[in-house]
Amino acid sequence: MDLIDDPRDGENAHEFTVSEISGAIKKTLEGEFGRVRVKGEVGRVVHARSGHLYFDVKDDRNTLNCTSWKGQVARLSVMPEEGMEVVVTGKLSAYGPQSKYNLNVDDVAVAGEGALMAMLEKRKKMLAAEGLFDPARKKPLPYLPDIIGVVTSPTGAVIRDILHRLRDRFPRKVLVWPVAVQGQNCAAEVARAIEGFNAMTPGGALPRPDVLIVARGGGSIEDLWGFNEEIVARAAAASDIPLISAVGHETDTTLIDFVSDQRAPTPTAAAELSVPVRLDLMAWTDGMGARASAALANQMARRGQRVQDLGRALPRPDMILAPMRQRVDLVDERLPAALRRTVQTRHVGLARVAGGLRPSALKSQVDRGRHSLDRLADAMPGKMADRLARLSDRLAATDRVRETLGYKETLKRGYAVVRVDGAVTTAKKGFPKGAVEVEFADGRVDVGAAAAPAKKKAAKPKGSPPEQGSLL
């Protein structure tokens, strides 16, 4: 690039296009600085729909525009948030269309433990305001789960401690979902593991666990930071399966501890919380069985004693039956005399009725009945004649109505019946060809074969007199 020291030489200097000068500036920036690390506070953060990330890093005097492309965003270990103090690493470049320079960031790290704690406190307040820490939403742990799901690294000592403790207390089926427990992939893998366990079908080929344990050994705040990510806290809060968090040692606290249903100080303690001690449970069961047997025996003894007491208070059976037997004996003694009195009374009554039966009275009653029968027999012929006369009059009246409503009377009023081949025809449409017979009131006339339907005549001029139709 040619530099102009004297303004008088400007007329002879080389002229650059805008694109050439922008390209030269971009080349100079990239060649001079290369990869740089910049420390500052995160300002504006914009997540574009394309997946790119645009944010600012600033100090008390200046602001540096930063850009992370979609592929770089997926590899960031820390997502920048407004107000966070960070150290960003990337390459300086220039954007000619807007005459701006920016830093293309491919790594973001939190600048110091104090910044991490400030960001953690900010997330805690946000999640607490949403009610994710509310004790009322926490689910109780099952007393004796059939299947326990563990989210942890399959190669660490944590899973061995959990399995060993479960084997000592109460062996259960364990499903392990291997995840990274630190680093940039930790948060996403832990969240997917919790969601994956919840997506399993209860009683399926790979049954859903009854309780979950999210476990990791101790470490620095940076090592445990994956369990402070918002995605992990929300996945734990949304879990339908009761969840125990066992991250770090007793003094370590992460966000997942606040949203989980139960926090264990260590992974071993999480195994103890998830199942009871089998020997203690067996001893308690034996004790309850012994108490139940003793209570049953005691109850049976008290009931037996009560039955005996009630039995002593009851009278003897022979004392209960003695009055009944006495009554039977008294009735047995009275029965013959009572029968004799009844028979004598019936004999007296029969004799009284027999004395009132005289042949003359019976003959008089028979004569009266025969006289009534003769009177009815004499009246029967007249009654039958009157009945037959009334029925004949009704029959004659009905016949007159029939004659009046018959078609013969209709013919007398000027109508006729047309028959073709012996069948009555009532319509012109479909008039068949055959022998035609017309019946009048005074007889029938054979007309002959039926003629074909006449063709439709042409319409007459308006005002012409109408033709008279045939009488038939």
C-alpha cells in the first residue's frame, strides 16, 4: 500500500476502490494479530435464528464486537451471558460492508471463580422465581424400587461405590446411562440422560426406573460446573421419576441439588437413600409377624373366654324345654274330650237341619221352577221372531246402501265402463289394442278393436272456436 506523506503528492498516488481498501485492512488485522485472548464483561447477547451467536465484550471504555458461527457455538464450553466476566479466544477480522472489525470467538471461559459464583447466584434467583425450588413440587422416593437408574460416568469410582452399597443393603436392578461428568459435553449429556430415562415405558423390554441417581465425585467448581447449567436443572425439575442428586462431596452445592427431589451428600449416601437395609427389613418383618401372631392368639383367647362367660349365663336346655313339654302334655289330655264335644255338637246340628227337610216343601219349590220354565218356553218363539225381523230389516237397509254405492247406480247417472279384452280400463295412457266393450246402464255394446292413439293436432290460431269432443 502506498502511503502519502505530502498532500501535494496526492494527485499522483494510486487510487484504491472501497473493496480494495476494506480487504487490505482485513488482511492487515488478521496478519498482525492472529489468535488473541481478550478479557472483559459480556454485554449484548443475540442468538440468531441461523444458529450464529453475536455478543459484545466490553470494559469501562471500549466495546469489542464478537461473533461465533453455528458450528463454533455447539463447541463452546460456556455460553456467554450478559454481565458475565469472561476470557474469549479467537481471531480478529474486519467486516467491510459495515466498516467494522470484530473477534471471531471459538472459546469462552469464565474469568475467575468469583464470576462463576456471581453467574450461579443469578441462575439460582431466576429458577427460584419460577418455583423450581418449591418443596411442594418435590416427589417422595419409593420405599423399595425395583429398578434404579444411575446417570454417571461408567469408568469412575462413583458407579462402583453405588453398586457396592446397593449390594450390601438390598440388591436391585440398576440401569446405567453413561455420560461425561465434566467438560463442555457434560450438561447436554446429563440432561439427555434424565429425559431418556423418563421416556422409557414402564414394564417394557427396557423398563423405566423407579428412582434416578445423578452422581459425580468431588472436584473444583469448574469441574462441577456442568451440573450448574440451566439445561440440567430444568431437566431434573421436569423429571416424572423421583431424582436423587449426589454431585461432589458434602460441602459441594450445585443447581441440580436445589431442583432434585432429594439431595445426598455423596454417591454412597444416594445408594443408601434409595433402598432400605435388607436385613433390617427382614428383622422388622419377622418382628411384625411375631407381634401379629401374638395379637391374634391373645384375641382368640379373649374371645374364647367371652364365649364361656356367656355360656355360663345361659339357662340349661332342659329348663328351656320343660314349659313346652308341660303344655304339650296338657293339650294331649284335653284332646279326646274336645273331640267328643265337637262330634256331639255336629250331630245335634245335623239333626236340626234334617228335621227342617220336608217332602212337601221340596215339591212346592220344584213346581215353582217348572212353572217358570214353561212360561219362558212359551215366550221363546215370539222373541225369536222379533229378533229375526229386526235382523232382516238391518240386512235390507245394508243391501240398499250397497246398491246405492255400487257402480250400477253410477251408470244410471250417465257414466260408462270401458273394458278391453274383458279388463276394465281407466286411463288413456298405455291404452292397449284389443276387443273393446262399453257398458251403459241399460246394457253393453261391443265397439271392436281399439284404435292407435291419434297424433297430436297442430295448434289452432288464437281465437278459433273449440271443437266438441266425442261423447265416448
